[in-house]
Amino acid sequence: MGKNIYRGSHQQVERTCDVCGQTFHNEERYPARYCSNTCHWVRRRRPVADRFWEKVERTGTCWPWRGFVPATGYGRFWYQGQNISAHCMAWILTYGDIPAGQWVLHRCDNPCCCRPEHLFLGTCMDNVSDMWEKGRGACRANANWHGPTRLMAADVRAIRA
């Protein structure tokens, strides 16, 4: 018998496979959802729409994405070998492909919202215009802010005086 090179106790726990419902055992520190590679790949082959919409919480107003959300606040979804924004995936599943040069924009200004009724197509310029009209631009929110500067307008006037 080989020597146990791991420190501490590694207890086996009983789990239930998400695909077939069979019980299996694995180490407590490695949570597994599937009893075998076969079940893992069966799960991965589910339709894209099923995999996507199960991660969306359908509420009365916005439908927030409950999958991976990085610091940007825009949910991400793995589709055709790339990570795309969850709201773009909601658009694709509901309305079809996004035309070239178009962006999927939010009416509700909630970056994790995937409700198709809250989404619309526009250009990059439409997106920037929408940002300014809704007062989300940094310069409009704080008139003293000028990019990487450290002094406020009042401080500059005081120094000059």
C-alpha cells in the first residue's frame, strides 16, 4: 500500500448524480455533481436554451442572471467556444442573431438583466448617448471630476488665488 501523502482526514461522502440520480461516493473536499464522465457529458449536451434559462431568475420586473457575473456586473455564458454576455445570449435565444455593428442595450440599466423586453439593439454611439441621457456618465454625475486629476475645481481656484 502506498503512503497517504495528504494531510488531515479526507472523508468520503455520499452524493447523488444530477443526471441519473445514482448515489456515489467521493472525497468531501472535492464536491462532484456527476457519478461518471458519461453523466457529465450528457449534462453538457443539453440544449443551449435549457442551460441558459435555468440560470435566469424570472421576477416581476428584471430577470437577473444568476450564473457567473464578473466585476463588470454583466453576466457571462459559455456559448460556441466563447464567453458572451448573458444579455446578448438572451437576445440570441429570443430574437435571433445580433446584426453586425449592433449592440444589445438595456432599457432598465441593470447590467445583469436578461429579460428580452428590457433589451434593444443599437450602435456603440447609441449606447454612449443612452448613457449620457440617463446621467450615468462620470462627468455629469460629478462636475468636478476630470479623468485622472486629483484636485477638484474649487481646489484649483484656491491655489491660483
